[in-house]
Amino acid sequence: MQDVARLQCPWCGERFETLVDASAGDADYIEDCPVCCRPIEMHLSIDEDGTHLAAGRED
């Protein structure tokens, strides 16, 4: 099952939407910002309160 998540790029500050697949459980992955193309570190966690997606950057 895929959900839509709304995020703000930690590099350029632009807001965008991305698809999140929570069917496999918790995950860490890299996704490029669709505006500035810089890599965003994504951390997906699932608990009893729902699905949570955190976005950060390496530096």
C-alpha cells in the first residue's frame, strides 16, 4: 500500500510530495529532491500511531 507524504526539502526548503510504501515496515533510503536534485535521507517508521517519514541531510 502506498501513501502520499508531504515533505520539505532540508536543502532548498521547497515542499513536495512523495510516495511511501509502508508494506515492508521500517526503512532508511535516499531520495533526490525533485526541485534541487540533492540527496535527502529518508527514515520511514511504522508504529501503532501510523506511518512517520523523517527527512534529513548529510553534512
